[in-house]
Amino acid sequence: MKSLIHPVIVYGVSGCGKSTIASEVSRNIDAEFLDADDFHPQANLDKMASGDPLNDEDRQPWLEHLNTIMVDKAKAGIQVVLACSALKETYRRTLSKNITPFWCHLALSEQMVIERMMKRQNHFMKANMVSSQFEALEKPDYGLIVDATHSVENIVKIILEHIRD
């Protein structure tokens, strides 16, 4: 069996910059960028678009699918960087099944997220759903925690320094 490549998972609440940061990290390490939002089934997208937050039952098949993708990519020797909310420890355990990801939490205050979300257009997550994200967030005692108020360049630099160690 090929040795597994450790995926990088950039996570945090909606609006913290996961997709932007993960995309830049993937570009810097010549990895494949995966945005977890691109893999939601239509029922999840419809639910969120109507203003209803997803529950654990909604998320479980989606998280299992993301894990399968990362495991398959790792077995094929393909480095990936995933942007995913991964707010709860149970979600992170599902994502980590049979792999050992490098975890990077983009930390931001609820007020800052609300300000960012108010500026976003054409995104399924609405500003009024932000509080549910913070209620669900279970901060782990592992991985890298980065202050997401820094510039994109600085955040990417911090992450690259840690994954290259």
C-alpha cells in the first residue's frame, strides 16, 4: 500500500476565510483544493438557502463522502487541502477516519464574521445563521489555531511554516 499523504484541513465557522486560505495553501504546495461546500447534496443546499441550519443527520453522509474522497486521494498520492467547517469533534473524527490530517482552525470573533457575511453575495449561508455556527463550534486542543484577522498572505505563511516542519 502507498504511504498516505496527510491532507490539510482548514476549518472554522462560515465567513472566516476557509476557502480563500485553503485555496492559497493548496496553490503554494501544489496540492488539489477541495471546498467541502461543493460536495453538499442539493437537499442540504436547499435547507441552508431557506435559512435553516443543517443538523448532524444532514451532515453525516456529506462528511463521510468527504472522508472517502480524501482517503482515496491520499492512497493515490495526491495531496489535498480541504476547506470545511468541521465545527464539532464528531465531524472532525468522521473526516479523520483512516487518515491523519493537519488541522488548521481559522479563529474569528462572531461580530467579525457577521460583518464579513453582510458583505457576501450569492452564498447559501446567511448572516443570521452565524450564531448557530458559534453555538456548534467545539474548539479542539490540537492542530494549529490562526487568528483570521491577519492578512491572507500572513495566514498562508503561518500555515506553510507549520506544515513544512
